[in-house]
Amino acid sequence: MSRTPMTSRRALRAAFIAVALLSAVAFAAANFVLVDVRLLTVGFTTRLAWAVLAPVAVAFGAGVLWARSHDGARSPRRSADRNAPSAPGEEAPR
């Protein structure tokens, strides 16, 4: 548990996550029908909600991992830009 005070940005993020999860639960409840899924040579029967929400969750996780790995690769360049003087004759921050 965090001891830092709740900021409006963190509260907004928490509210957005709660709405997204409630939307996923509502979607799953409304689409609780069986469907046939065929992936290349494999076929199986599953609930429609699982056929939609599972790939969405995997794609979201892959996007987060990809963004974090590429952000880390750029951070030294960003910190070098941050330490550069912003105007001629101005001293760089220390």
C-alpha cells in the first residue's frame, strides 16, 4: 500500500481502470453464448466473451511490455537532452 497522498491524476487513473473492468464484466455477462473458434488447424468451442477479451488482454500486455522496453532504450538520450542548455549562453542544469 502506498503512503503517498492520492492525487487527482491517480484518482482519475483508478476511476478509468474501474470503468474499464466493469465494462469488461458487463460485456462478458451480455455475451455468454458459445461460439466455434477456428485458428489455423485448431478448432474449439468457447464463450464469445473469452474469444474477445482474452486476445485483447494479451495484446494490451504485449503493448505495455513493448512500450516499456522501447522507453528504456530511449531514456539516456532523453536525459542528455534534458541536461542541454535551452538557450545560447545559458548554463546547463546540474
